[in-house]
Amino acid sequence: MKVKLQHIAHTRSGDKGDTSNIAVFAYTPEFYPLLKAQLTAERFKAFYAGAIKGDVIRYEVDNLDAMNFVCHGALGGGVSRSLCLDNYGKALSAAILGFEIEVPDALRPQLRGSHLLAEA
């Protein structure tokens, strides 16, 4: 079944200049391999449909079941220079929670907010 990222992970963010840093943490170790396989740097960047102009580099932090994405050219020239308020790191990290991940039915009981998902 496909679910939004928010059901299997949470995010944290920061920004400096024109670079946004977004960390994605799996809620459980069972979800982490799904994240690694499906949330690639290329798919991460494509999700933002052109809002990130530069490279996206993914760093895997296996001992924390997390990945860190460094997004260059993501803030319209920098937070203090941009008129595009929606591109701050916090907005970008909140947006990625809508990314869809394929999850095996066996992991359904571990999903956060699974009671809100329609029966497949």
C-alpha cells in the first residue's frame, strides 16, 4: 500500500544561506530500509518540482535510522534575500511529509495515524 511519509517518519530542518538541510527519521527500524530504497536524492529533488535549483546530496545515518538531505539552491538565493517565504527549510521539510512510500501490508500496524488510513 502507498502511504504518505508522515505515517512512517518525521523531519527536522535547518537552513543557511541558499542551502536547506532536511533530516528524515524513520519511526521504527523496520521503516528505514523502505526510506533508503524509495526516498533517493533524485526523487527527493523531483518532489519539489523545480523549487530546488542545485544539487541534492543524501547522507545515510544508519545508526539513527535517518537520512539527511542537503539541498543547494533551495531558498531562492537565501532566506534574507528571497521574497519567497514558503521556501524556508521548515516549509520544505513539512512538504516532504506528503511524499508517497510503498509499505508492505505487514507493517500496517506500525504506521503512525494508521487509524486514519482508509482500508486498502
